[in-house]
Amino acid sequence: MDMTLRPGRYTVTLTRSFDTSSGLRPGSRSVSTSFTVYSKNDSRNGCSGGSTGPGGSAKSSVGEISADLDLVDDTEIVNESTLKFWPNPVNGVLNVNYEMLSDGNVAISLVPMEYLGGKDITITNSFRPEGQYEETYYTKELRNGVYILKIKAGNQEIQKKVIIQ
């Protein structure tokens, strides 16, 4: 059954989970994309994120979107199984240790849970060649609370809960 999407803002997230029986490294990988569907009466008729022209090649139904999810590149750039961050709870300094499996840009940030949708606090956003890295972030200026540690590299995004005291 193909259902037409109503005007509004949508986020599609694809999560693939693997266990040891799959022959791949255990863990999960998520990829998200957001888009806006405009009403037929809107001059932007169609959907944001399409190619040229109103709506471009944008998808207008759930069936068209889910068919495209099979084309998502979910190549692992950051080795999730070796990712370490400490201490948790954090009291002054957060350390993040990660391995880049291939060259690429990595963005590491903290997002306060009470302000989801607000501005991310950037720890690093730079190109890293393949290898092992450790980032240190001083948290003394942050409010106490629960944060999400986000690590983005290519289409891969890893999220972990961190408590700042």
C-alpha cells in the first residue's frame, strides 16, 4: 500500500544491526536524512532535497522513500566496537578515543538533552587519516545534565549518552 505524505518535516532513519552470526563486526549503524514535503498549493510544490525544478526528483510517498533506503551507503568509517569515552559521569574533562578505518571527515559533538534541536557543542570537526585518535574536551563551562555524544563520519552516526556533573 502506497500512502501519500502530508505536508510537513520528516526524518527517515535507517538502522542496521549485526550480531556475530552475520560474519560482520557486531553493532549497529544508523543513517538519517531529513526533508520537507510542501502542499500542492505551495509554489515549492513537492519535496525539499530533490534535484532541479519544483520538487525535482523528490519522493512523494512512503513506498518511494523506502525503496531508496536500499541505496544508502552505510560504510563504517569509525570503528564503533573500539570507541571509548571516559569518565562517565564526566567531572571536568571528557576523553574520546576512536579509530578511523579509512580517511575522512569526523565531527564529534555534545548535544544537551534538554535542548534537543538546539546548537551542538563541537569537540572536533576535521579531516582525519586512517588511524587511532583521542580527543579531550573540557566540560567545566557546561551545565550539569544529560548529553548525547554524537560522532559523525560520512553517512555513519554514532550516539552515546554522557552525564556531565
